[in-house]
Amino acid sequence: MGRSEWWARNQAGGAPSIARMDMTVTGEVWYWRGPSPYHFVTVTEPIAEELRALAPHVSYGWGMIPVEGQVGRTRFTTSLWPKDGTYVIPLKDAVRNAEGVELGDDVTVRMRVAPRSRNSPANRPGR
């Protein structure tokens, strides 16, 4: 189950605005054994629906959405990956190890969408 506390609409044009974007997602940790193996938690509806509406305004490529996250007491930065009509939250090994999170565990991830600054080094041409 997921819970969102951030959706706002721009009065003038009805476009999403970045007002408060705190989200809490609880889900099972699963493993993807692709070319870049990783552990993930799937974002649930209605949070995924809200993220899809917000994505054109905050995504920096391939539909990725930058977030600041927290599992337990461990804070981290990552980006949500679009997958099968929703998003998945990559869980870094450092986060999982610090919190004792294993494959198949139910985990609660608190996150905040953290759009990259247009002046950020990662967004400059040639980077």
C-alpha cells in the first residue's frame, strides 16, 4: 500500500506544480537479474499515477525521476525507473545492508521528488 501527501495543481493552467512531494511506499523487495542486477521496490497506485503526471516536469531522461529517499534511519538519493506502467525504486546495497533488508522483505520507503537544478553539473552539455 502507498500513501501520497503532495499533489497540487497550478491554478492557471492545471499543470502539476512541485509543492509538497512527500511519498511513502511499502512493498516487497525483489531482484532483477538483468545486465545491471539490482534490488527494487515497486511504487503502488495512486502514487504511480501522480508520478506519471509529474514526470514531464522533473524527469531527466528515459523517464527517470530523481528522489531523496529513506529506509529506516538510512537516507539516500536515487532515481525512480519507469517499468511496466509504474515506477520502481532501486535499493542500493549500502541501504539494504545498513537496514538489514533482504530479498522478499516488506520495506517502507519514504521519498521526496528532488528535481535536478538546471545548473547542476549533471545537466550541463558535455556531461
